Amino acid sequence: MTKADIVAEISETTGVEKVAVQATVEEFMNSIRTSLEKGENVYLRGFGSFITKKRAEKTGRNISKNTTMIIPAHYIPAFKPSKSFVEKVKENVKTK
């Protein structure tokens, strides 16, 4: 599902114009992005949490030059689904 699909589905379900839904979805994503950039986690009860995780410093390899390099510690964004969300997915998504 793409962002356009999400906008279309919300617009169809709520009866709100796609332009307004598009602006709302964009601002929602910007708010999450801004919060994570500030180091603040975002908690959406019943859905999950957008958090920042720290990656430790590690040694990596540049295969083309056959050299080692130090990759410094850094933070990455991550999503942790709520328990109820995980359970619903387990119930409804069938393995192949």
C-alpha cells in the first residue's frame, strides 16, 4: 500500500476531499519525523511507537578497496508495533 492508496482509502471512508486528506497525512508524517529528529519518541496507543535506536560503533569493510573502516555510533528511526497490533496481524495474515 502506498501513501496515495492510504489517502484514497481515508478519503473514501470519511468523505473528506483527497487534497485535505493528503495535507493531513503529510503533516502527520512531518510531525513524526520532526519529533524523531529531536530525539523524542512518538507513542500511538493501540498502534505502536516510533522510536530512535542507537547503533553501536562497529568495524566495517570496503570490499572494493579491501580496507577496514570504523562506522561511528549513530541513531536510526524504528517502529515498534503494539501487542494488540501484532496479535491482529498474526490472526489475520496466513502463512504460505
